[in-house]
Amino acid sequence: MLTITVVYFFSDTLFKAGYFKQITNTKLESNEIIRGIYGPEDMEWDNENNVIYVSSSDRRSTYKGIWKSSDGVYQLNPLSGEFHKMHTNWDKEFHPHGISYFQESGQKYLYTVNHFKTENSIELFCIRADSLIHIKSYAHALLHSPNDVVGVGVDQFYATNDHGNTSRLGVQVENYLRMPYSYLVYYDGTKYIKALEGLVYANGVQISNDDSSLFVSHTIGREIIVLDRNRITGELFEVERINMLAGVDNINVDHENNLWVAAHPQLLKFSSHANDSSNHSPSQVYKLTPSQNGYQVKKTFESDGALISGSSVALFAQGKLYIGGVFDDKIVSFTP
């Protein structure tokens, strides 16, 4: 009986990791490749200034203990393809992961997940032209492994904590045994609470245009969790779980309230890609369109990893789709 259970669990793990999944490259009439931004893991759109904010970190170097000064937040002009690193008055190490752009009282802000050599934090900046003015740092025991963040106000945010374990071995065991120790954190300006628990690798988090709904990507659970949000208390109420059949990553919402979700269809290949750039990891992008019967899911892009590996973010702006990855030094764009 034990043998049968072990075989079943192993086979089920391979299946849910996409080991047997067939990948078909999407035929594109044309595409553009913007090179030079390493590890463009997350992107946010500033419609007023027609600029994309890009989170950048050369993660393979950090794995080797080398922390690059090129890491930071970049501004990308989607029309010209030109980009530059944003200046900041913050003099501490800055290696951003998930980011969140929002406006309040006419002022623009950016939250960033930041990974130091020895600790992790969330940083809040005020955006002034091409500069980031540091406002506040957030660190807490519940944020020992933050992945993504979404701001709902100055000094208020939700953040995913992608693992419950802190050791490298513990993280690996948690991943492969699919232990539900991951969670979503809410900071209301005074205290941190677990707003959603029992997840297996909580990843991207995003808010609707009217601030009434929250979306969480449940990577190993292969689903997008849709939650109603009390705007006063921040309390969340689960509405539905959308089965995605892939390891979903970051989420973006366009001006028509469609969700754009980047995904890893073969998670084991993504692990191999993390260790060696020559090992391609397939990429997918899904468009989720709201309807009276929930969200309609459509796959809009798929690659075996040759065009772009390990897709982590998809952003739709000015009629084009921009795709970034966890490790690649490029952003791919095309008209979907």
C-alpha cells in the first residue's frame, strides 16, 4: 500500500509539474526583442507617462554571491524601446523582485520587493520623473520570503510570502512535497496579518482597477485565486479559483479589466533553467476576460523557451504584449 501511495504521489507530481505536457510555439507575424535588462521579472504600466516600470535583477549572479550594481528599476519607453535605470536617493542594496505602481492624491508611488544578501524587505518609493525617492522600509517575520507586492495605499499593501520554510533544504522539501505553508500578508499601516493561508507557493498578487478585487497566483496549485476585498478593513472573501493547468506567475490588469498572466508550463524545466541558461524553460501567457460566468481563459502565447524562457510577467500596453522572464536579459513584445 505504501509503495502504491509513493508511486501515485510521484506520478501526480510529474503530471502537475507539466512533465508530460506538449509545447507548441505560437506563430507570430513579427516580434521585437528588447535586450539589456537582466531578469525583468515584473513590469508595471504608467498610462499617463506612457512608460513601463521594469524590475531587474541578475539572479544567476546573485546565486553565485555576486550582486550586480545594474540591478534596479528601469523605465522602458514602449514606443522607442529605449530604457534607462531609475535614479534613487536610497543608498542601501537594491535588488528588486515584484513591484507595484499606484497613485494616491495625485502622487505616484512604487512598492518593490527587495532581496538583500542577508534579509528581505519591501520598499516604498515616491516617483519623481526618472527618480525613486525612498519613503519607508518594511521588514517583518511574516515577510521572510516575499515574492510580489501590490499597494492599496501609502503604508498599506498585500504581499505574497512564497514559502513557509526558511532553509534551502526546507524550501525544496516544501516544493516537491507540495506543502501548503505559503501565504498572503496584509499590512494595514500598523500590523501584519496572514490574509490568506494554506497555499503552495503563492506568487503574483494584483488588484482590480476599482480596488474591489484581489488576484493571487497559486503557482504549484496551478490556479488564480479571485477574492473580493473590503476596502475599509482589507479583509478578503474568496470568490473563485480558476484552474490554469500551469505554474502561474505574475498578474497584470489592463484598462478593460482583462488579466494577463505569465506561466511556467513545465516547472521542472524551469528549475533546470534557473541553474543553467542553456537549458530552455517553456513560457506561456494567458488572457483572462471577465464575464457573467466568471473569467474566460485564453492562451495567447506559448514558446518552447527558445524565444523567451521562464516567462514571469506579461503586460498589455498600447496594443502590444510585453513578456519578461526571471533570468533572461530580454523582453519580447508583439501584437497579440
